[in-house]
Amino acid sequence: SILKKIIKGIPKAELHLHIEGSFEPELMFEIANRNAIALDYDSIESLKKAYKFNNLQEFLDIYYIGAQVLLHEQDFYDLTWAYLQKVHSENVVHVEIFFDPQTHTDRGVPFEVVINGIHKALENAEEKLNMSYKLIMSYLRHLSEEAAFETLEASLPFKHWIDGVGLDSSELGNPPSKFINVFKASADHGYKLVAHAGEEGPSDYIWEALDLLKVVRLDHGNRCLEDDALVQRLLDENIPLTLCPLSNLELKVIQKMEDHPVAKMLEKGILATIHSDDPAYFGGYMNENYYQTAKALDLDKNQLQQMAMNAFEASWLSAEAKEKHI
Ligand code: ES4
Ligand code: ZN
């Protein structure tokens, strides 16, 4: 279709992607086999059938199970390289991706095994695919702040490879305020700060992410529209929101794509962008997210280009590097 061609033709930046959420069932079974780990599902089909979620937690429960087959540096390399090749084919030229160290270190996989594999794949994409990248280490918010501090410590030998820290996992009941100290310490080590907020959680959590954690960008932020003063704050400080339409639909944050808030946000002048979150679980990578959103909200070419430009503006690329991509 014309719409699909337009979307593919736009050079894009992905700013909200959990690398563990790009784990396709085929690769998951391949790695499970070579690591002699039994998955709870006996086939790719039965695994895919389990991908029906009523909320964020139901998704997370399966996402953490899938990640358990990742043991060796090669596994993390293969996971990351598969994702990078896939999005390269969609004309994604820049990525800022999350990884969840605690999902692996809590199983006894050393931090360095995880980051070595991911980093090598990112370097390979830069060299072979001409892509640029940033890497963001995400703290799991269902765990304690003390556990996040241990992760911060473990990251320090690799801090030249890590651009920022984020906050993900179960939002309700785990407000940003739980992580004030570790975010402050992370900033002191030179990390940039982002956090998931306002996906399932209320607009209060978005205020907390801004005022208490001092994030420079918000992941999701869907529920900001409930609060006019908050919208004004996002406008005044030009805070980017990284939205994930297919994720929102699959996790029942919205009931149908026509309800997605991104069009209203763009209308208000918010620096809103769209991304894929966990594409192996939510049924689509970047172009599918653009496509489904454009169709449901009747976005035109200018609006799609605006969203893509917003992502470069919201990215952590230098002004010169941005110019090269757009
Ligand atoms: C996530 Cl969609 C989503 N929300 C919060 N945390 C996450 N980790 C991976 N995907
Ligand atoms: Zn996310």
C-alpha cells in the first residue's frame, strides 16, 4: 500500500525498545535447545497462543520466562543482532534500546556477559549497517531500590558503553518515588535519566518521574492528558514522550487503536513519538506501529514525518549526528 511505502521511506529512530522484548519465539526455541533448557511450551505455536494479555503484569510474567533461556554472551549477541537486522530492513537508522540487567543477574548470569553480547551486536550494526545507537540500563521497579543500587555498581566498569538509566516492569504500586536515591546516584555517575510512567499508573507518577527522578524523557506517559497542568509542564520543558501503540493495545491500556492519545498529543504540540516496546510479543516492529496508528487515527504524511522528526529531536544524538540521519 501507499501508506506502507511512505512509512518505510521515512528514516526512523527507535527510542523505546526492550531488547528482551524483541525475542522471537523461533530464536527463543533455538537458544533454549542449544542451552538444553526446557521451555514450558512444547512448540512455537503453543508459546504464541499464550501471548494474550489483559494487563502489563500478565505480559511481564511471560516476558521474564522467555528471557530465562539467555545464558551466554552469544545468546545476548544473537538476540540483539536479530533485532538490529530486522529494524534496519525497516529503515530504522538510530536506536536507543533498553536492557534489564536484573532479569539476568538474578539468575546468576554475570552483568558482563549480558552487556558484552549486546554491545558487540550494537557495534556490528554501526559498522555493517551504518546505524547509530545508545544503550539504556533499566532498573526493575518491582525490586528494591537497594537492588537497583547493586545494579548501578555492577554497571560502573562498563559505563562508557551505557548512556542512560531507565525504570521499567510493574508500574502500579511501584512509584518513581521509590527510586529517588538511585536515580540521583546514577546522574552523579553521568547517566542520562528516563522512566516508564503513566502507562498503567496515574498522572501523579508522571509528576514524580519529572520532579523526583528528574528524567529528561518519559516512556509512555499516556495518562498525561488527564492533567492540564502536566500537559503544560511537558510543553514548557519540551519533555519527549515515547509512545508504543501496539503495546498499549495488547496490554489493554487502550481498548482500540482509535483511542490512542498520540494524535491529541501532537495537536497540543507535545514532543510525542512512536516506538515498538516489545515487538516480538505485541505483533509488530516500528513500521507496523506507524501503520496501525496512521490507519486508526487517520494521520497524514506530514504527521508521520513529524513523529519521525520528533524522535530524532528526542534522541540523545549530537546535533551533527542528527543532521546526518535526516
Ligand atoms: C515493558 Cl510494556 C512494558 N512496560 C513496563 N516494563 C516493561 N518491560 C518490558 N516491557
Ligand atoms: Zn517499555
